[in-house]
Amino acid sequence: MQESNYSVNNFEQCIKCTICTAYCPVVPVNPLYPGPKQAGPDGERLRLKNPFFYDENLKYCMNCKRCENACPSGVKIADIIHSARKKYSSARPSLRDRILAGTDFMGAVARPVAPVVNAVMATDLAKVAMDSFLGVDKHRSFPKYQFKGFEGWFRRNARKAQAEYPNQVAFFHGCSTEFQHPEVGKAFVSVMNALGYGVQLIDEQCCGVAMISNGLWKAAEKHARHNIETFSKTDLPIVTTASTCTFTMRDEYPDILGVDNSAVRDRITLVEKFIYEKVDDGKVKLVFKPDFKARVAYHIPCHMEKLGWSIFTRRLLEAIPGMNLTILDSGCCGIAGTYGFKKENYKYSQAIGKPLFEQIASVHPEYVTCECDTCKWQIEMSTGYKVLNPILILAEALDLEATSRANAAQ
């Protein structure tokens, strides 16, 4: 596969306005982090002269992309920072980092004994042990593994029927749907079938975002190449339910890993965007239950902000009769994937998320919705409010039989 040239950074476009620093969620809470301007374009000028100027404190960058969203010159600040980590860092991933990054491997290991793993991981003894020996903060709660995953359910209950639908999509479901939240995948299949779309599973591997965060660059590149090669074997839309997986495969593969995805990038999309565009084009119809009611707060994850796609989720949710929707102020929840699990980051993670947690409590919704699984874990742990993926809300709010009939008649 030909290497992409996207990874060439554009630090010379920086006009030194420091707006990136003003928008960085890490700077106000962590004095060790030099900030995006100094860590990114300023530091790059020095590093190109002498690698001696590389600062290991760049590890505190959350890669939330808020600096890039704020930059008036379009500088890829976070990409510059993580490319520098990849090129210059002498730190090697610890056992903890490898465990946190190995989402698909750990899920496969835990699944056969999921009830036991969940029970042990919830005990104070296990949390203290992980804190002491691995550096996973003892205050962090872990998502529960499921004994039965999404792919197994799909093979048993849904696969045979998918060929009956006139249109087809390929579903990239990701690690959390497979190992922790199979209900998200089930809801996806139900909604897509009601819209007249069959669902095909593909030979996917983890998107690799946790590997990027933890410095496992070769493993991340291997996963990226596998996924792009797999996507290239079909001409179907590649639809996802997780904002970070979507963003990673579209933008991080070329910009940080140097893996060319140009042949498939435009086919990688999020389910809310996919559905909204089909509805807007008049290609599908949505029929909602007349008695559905819910009071929901929508948290826009950082990578959803970077994609610029939250408007599609918002419009779909607002279209639901009986939906009382509050759009929360744009703010980072603080977890940044595996970042908030680490002992050295935990207090910063919670401090970053505090304004969001307080706002959720003030709104007091029935539940929160967002497209990011790790945001879900952070908000549920820190506020006590249940968090649902938007596709679960759509599956509940839609009259699936009426929607199916409406789309079959088109």
C-alpha cells in the first residue's frame, strides 16, 4: 500500500495567537503540560533543529483536537504533537499501556469468564492492586464485559435475513460493541433493517486509537492497514456507531500513522450522518411512536466536534416527538480513551470533566446521550446518570414495524 503524504505537518502556518492554548482542556489543570502552542508548532521548530528539545511531557496531550478546532490557520497541532511522540519519544509502553491498548485482545480473554472478571474488577482489593502494580487509578470504574458478544448474536439471529433487503451497508461495530455493549449493535441492525438496509459484517480489527494513545505505533499501523485493505474489498458504505472509531479511521490513519486511506475515506461514516442524509434526500422515512417521551441531555464528544457531525445527531433527536433535548455546552469529559484510566492522569481527567458533570447534574435529565463509548464510561462513573448511544434512542423511539412498511412501500 502506498504511503500517504498527509503526515507532513503545517506548523509554519502558526501565527502565534495562542488561541489553541486558551481552548486546551489540559493547560488549566496540569502545570506539567507545556500547552499546544509550545508542544506543537513552537516545539516542532526546535525539534527539527535538534531532537534534544523533545519534551516527554507531550504525553499529557489528550489528542482531543480542541486546539485544532480553535486554530484560525488550520494548523494540525495535535497531529504535530503525536507525530513528535512517535518520532522522538524514548519512552516505551509499559505493561499497563499494552493492556489498556489491547482492547480486542483483552475482550477476547475476558469473555469466557466475564461474570468472574466483572466481579473481581469491582472489588476494592483488585482496584488497589492495579493502582499499586499497574498504575491504573484505584478510583476508576471499569465497563463490564459481556459473556455473549454482538458478532455471535448476529450470526445466530440476524445474518440470514440481511440479504433480503434491497440496500446494504457494511457495519464497523468496534471493540466496545463486541465486548461491552452488544445492545448498540443490535439496535443498529434493527434500525437499518427498518430503513430497508441489510447489514454486512466485515473482517475488522480494532480501529487502533488506544494503541496510538499508548505509543504502540507498529501495532496501530498494522491494524490500520488491515482495516483499509478490508474496506477496499467492498464498495458498500462503512457505517459505524462510535465517533472516535470513525474519526480515527478517517483522519488519524493518514495524519499520524501515515497509512493512505484515500480510496475508502469518504465511505467511512457515522450512522447518524448516514440516516439523516437519507431522510433529507427523501430516500428513507422515519415513523416514530406517538407515545414516546424522554428528557435527554446530548454531550458532544471531542472527536465528534472535530468531525463537525453533531448537527446530524441533533437533528435526528429533535425530530422525535416527545423528545425534550438539552444540548450541553461543548466541553471535554476528560477521559480521552485510556488517558483517564492512568494513575498519573486521573486527577487531571476528573478536573477537566468537572464543568460537564456539574452541568449534567443541573439539567437533571432522564439520561445522557453521546456517540463515544469512553465518554459514556466517564460520565456514568462521575455523575451516576445513564448514558445511551443515540442509535439506542432511535431504536426505542421508532415504530420499527411502521417504519419498515413505509420504506418497503417506497
